[in-house]
Amino acid sequence: MLQVAQALGWPRLGWKIAATNEALQRKLRTDAPVFGMTFSRFLSHAPAALEHAQLLDPIVECEFAFRLGRSPMPAPGRELGEDDLLAAIESVHPCVEVAECRFARHELPPPLFIQADGFASGRYVLGPPIPHWQALLERGVDVAVFRNGQLHSSGHSSDVMGHPLRPLVWLANALRRFDLQLQPGDLVCTGSCNILCPARAGDRFAVHYEGLPELNLSTD
């Protein structure tokens, strides 16, 4: 995946994390979370209108995105912890990932191909920064996606490894094993709140995050 991203030469946006619960791990045939690289050219801000003809088997996922203000640094001899990441976070946003799969979902290839695909790295629609995000996520946030005015599915911030910060800590340590680290300005989407909604041509989506402004996007 890293070699493919390097060959593309696109400016990097940050990272996405997937398979943050057992159900999603089974879909991706893994026993742990996974990560992929994301690209600045595919970032939009809500409300957003995406052209369906340019999307590859798109799936709407509701997530939280963490913007890094600096690189997190652990104390010597230990892994990064939550406190290290908290000190490095600049802002947190509601975020809709429009995941794109380059392979037919009903007949996925071996896992190595899925990894090279960045685990369906796609488009990202970012909402405004969340004020007092730590208190909000500690309480927990209900999330729901409406497609064309009808409730499609719902989830909760705790569906992401119990708390959306935990996948960020996992990623920071996973990257270090590849001699990489989170960089200032990185945007990290920490995984779906158990919502996977296919996006069809002409669909209108309204995404509700409890206590936050609604996010809207379309796939015309």
C-alpha cells in the first residue's frame, strides 16, 4: 500500500483506519484493525456534491476525523499512549468517508490486493470542528445516516474500538513499526461507527451526529 501511494505521487491528506470491530474485520478477512493512506485531492467540506460517475462502488461511512497539530512523541522506551495523542490533536471533526473499492465486493481478491488498494481509501467530506470534543466523545455520540429522507442505519461512537481516540493511538504505534509517524496537519479518520450505506446515482444523504450540525452530501 505504501509503495502504491508513493508511485501515485499525490499529496497526502493523512490516514484512514478500518476494521475497528469484529464484524468489519470479518468482512476484510483480518483479525486486527488496518490502515490506508488518504489524499488531499479527495477532501471536500460539507455540504458536498460528488459526481457518482467518478466514484468506484461508493459506500458512505460515518466517522470522526482527528487533525494533528504536531507529531506525537512517546517517552523513551515505551509506546505512544492516549495522553501523547491528546497533546498532539489540533481539532476533531465529524466526517463522512465515501469509501471506494476497486474490486467487486461480492468477489474480493486476496487480502494483499485489498491492502494495496488502501483498504478502499476514497473521498472524505469534513464537518466543522467539534467544540469540547473530549467531553462529547466521553459521553458518547449516536450517529445516523438518512438516504433520500429515509433512515438507512445508525451507530454509536463506541462502535469504534469503544472510543474513536483508541484507533488513533493504535495507528500511531502501527506506523512506528514501518519507521513512519503522524505528521503535523495529518487528518486521520478513525473508522466507521458501524454504518455502511451504498451510494447510488442521485442519492441525497443527511448524516446526524447527536448534538452536532447535520452533514449533507449528494452523489448525482
